[in-house]
Amino acid sequence: METLTPKKREMLERESRILEVARPMVVREGYHGLNMDRIADEVQYSKGTIYNHFSCKEEIIIALAIQTASKRTELFQRAAQFKSCARFRMMAIGEAAEKFVRDYPDYFQFEQILQLASVREKTSEKRQAVIRGSEMQCISMVAGVVRDAIAAEDLELPDGFSPEKLVFGLWSLTSGAYAIIFNSDSLEPLGLDDPFQTVRQHTEALLDGFNWTPHSNAYDSDKVLQKIRKEVFNNE
């Protein structure tokens, strides 16, 4: 374990303080509400000190997103270790993804901002690599569950269709749906009183379409979900 010098510790503390101040600015006012002058005033550092840590406000956004990545990874790790068949472990990962959006909406907001090319292209390669590494770790965990299903003969993918391709489909379905849920206020008038449940139903239908057993008509999804929430997430 690396021993931090007093100077390094001081730098990390300053960086943490800057992010602590920036976080509510982004939450309240969005990307355009993040202002380096206001941060400097609030933390009582010079602007030069702020820029020594973050060359632009986009660097602050990606630093906030990096903080969120560790939380998502931790939730996915807990879900992937659920002691059950691969299909139910995939349900647990789905619950982890949903929990991230429900319980940590601020974190999800930072990720949404980071998707903007105008923001991402101004961030350092070093921090982009950290984000990519976190995404790859989560993808690998989910693909590992798919491979376990194949090994248990619960799933047979079509020729040329890798576990990662199935994961990409699930990722696209859920992340796109969560972005709509997060940003739209017109779902309830459409009759979508519980859009998260609708996402779960679509996910189940996709897995049924790949003939992943047990099929959703062979178990009570609500009971499995209750078990996941109790055993994996301690009914948090």
C-alpha cells in the first residue's frame, strides 16, 4: 500500500473538497451551472489552485463520474455473487442497475452529462481510461454470468453471438430506458405508473427470447426479486 506524503495527502484533500462543493452545483443547476469562479469562492482557494487540480469544469464532471463508477461496480459485484442460478443472478444484476438509478440519482446525472461529446472530448485520457476500465469491469461481470448459464446448459447462444453481444443488448435496453425515466415527466400520462417494472418485464422477455431457462413463466418474479433484495441488498 502506497504511503502518502504530507504534500500528496494535502492535494487529495483539496481535490476532494473541490468535488464536494461542485457536486451540489451540478445537481441543482446542471452542467451549465458548474462555475469555476464560484467553486474557488466557496472553497476559498485561488483559481490557480483549482486549475492545478482540474484544467476545466469538464474534468470536474468526469471526476464526479469516476466517484460514481465505484458505487455501480460495488453493487454489480454483490449481485453477481448471489447464490442462485445464472438467470436469477442476472435478475440480481438488473436490480443493482435499477438500484443505482433509484438510490443514487445524482451519480446517474453525472454519467448522463458525461455522455455529451462536447463534455467528454475536453477530459483527459487518464480519467477517460478510468471510466472505461470501470465499464469493462461491469461488462465482464455480466458476461461471466452469461457464460455460467452456457456452462450449466441453461442457455445456448446462436452461432457467432458472443456473451458480450447479449450483454450489449441488455445494457442498451436498460441504460436507454433509465435515461428516459430520469429525464421525462410524461410517462405517467402514458399509463406507465411503474416504468422500472416495465424495464424488468422487457428484460425478462429478451432473456426468454434467447431461451434462457428457467423461463419467466416458470417462477414468480416478484418472489425472486424479494429474495434478491433481502439477501443481496439487505432490503436497503
